[in-house]
Amino acid sequence: MISLKNEKDLQVMRHAGAVVADVLRLMRDLVQPGITTMELDRRADELIGRSGGTAAFKGYVMTGISRPFPGSICVSINEEVVHGIPGVRRLEEGDIVSVDVGVLLQGYYGDAACTYTVGKTSAQRQHLLEVTLASLHAALAVVRPGRTLGDVGHAVESRVLQAGLGLVRTYAGHGIGKKLHEAPQVPNYGRPRAGITLKKGMTIAIEPMVMTGREEVVSKPDAWTVVTADGSDAAHFEHTVAVLEDGVEVLTPWES
């Protein structure tokens, strides 16, 4: 069942989303050669706590995985798509690193992700990031009452395939609110005018995941980290948004 939010709900979700955005802006400043992913996790957790929130991913349990997620944020490097576990690995010049942040604040969740370059990176990796972010913007541009999730997915898919890149199809965006993952599922592909119709009050997380190689992913032995099957690079951008009467509101404004 899809939960529609009223203005009171959205006010709290804006606060949760603002904390998510603050963390992602901090990560942008911290991502440099030599820093460990564990240090990124520690700094993110500190900021979330000071803001009065709780790291949504820490201890998160996923069906089929016996071990709860151990980090406060997901940190995925190069061929890692999503759900990378923070640890002792140090970022190196030229890497790309995706950071996914979830925050629970006053009973509501915010969720967003961004991929950063570590120092100067290759033109191919820079292109991957630009296309992935552009596909997110393309999706945001069609969100308003009366459009469909098929329209949203088609906007992402069209932008990615036109650029000659691959699209992760086995993972998707989702509804969000009092639960981190609510109905509906928000795929990054679809047919125009197909699927669930968007309504005022819907809150969804849109999150394109794109790779430079084949459209196949596998899990690493830790059971959490998802990587491209062929070792190609991957990028991930995400916003939590609300469907308003006249369009869309980004609730996780990490780009500002």
C-alpha cells in the first residue's frame, strides 16, 4: 500500500533529508586520496548523531543476508555498485566512490547517494558520473501528478542507453517515509504512461545505478557489496523526492 504524506509529514521528511544532504556535502569535502572508508563512516555517523538523527543503514537487516549491515553509510568504490561496507581500504587517486546515506529523524527517513571522484580521474569515469547524474535529473523533470513510474524509469533508461552505458536493472528505487523502504518500487527503466500513476503526497527515492560495461551484477563474499560482473566501473546518484500538486520537491538537496 502506498502511503501519501501530508504537509506535516513532509516537514519532518525535509528535516531528515536536510541531514542526509549535510552528510553528503561533508563526504564531498572529505573524499581525498588516502582517507579510509571507515573514517568516512565515522565522520558521517558523528554528523548524523549531532543532528539528532540515527543512521538508517546501521544494523539494517535484508532478507537472505544473515549479517546486519555494519556501517552507518554505504561506501562503494569503482566496480562496486551499492552496499559497500566501510573498512580499512584507503581511497586512491583516480578512484570513484559512491556514498549512500540514510537518516531516521523523528520517525521519518531520508535517503540519498552521490558518486565522487577521488582527485583527478579518467575521462571515461567522469563521463559515467555525468551521465548517471543527468539521468537522475531527467527523471526528476517528469515527476508530477498524473505521470507514471514508467515515465520516470523511461527517462532514466533513455538517457543512459543513449550514452552507450549499462543500467543496473536488478536494484531499484523505492517509496520512503515512516519506513526506509515502502511501496512502490521505482525501477530505472520502463515504458511511457505505464505503471503506477504518481499522486500528490507520494514520496519516493529515485536512484539510477549505471555501469560502463555489461548489465549484470553479482554479490561479493561479504553478501552485501554488489559489484559489476565484468569489473567495469559503476556510479550511483539518488534523491528522495515528494510529489507536489504542481511538480516535485527534492527533499535531500545535496546539490545546493
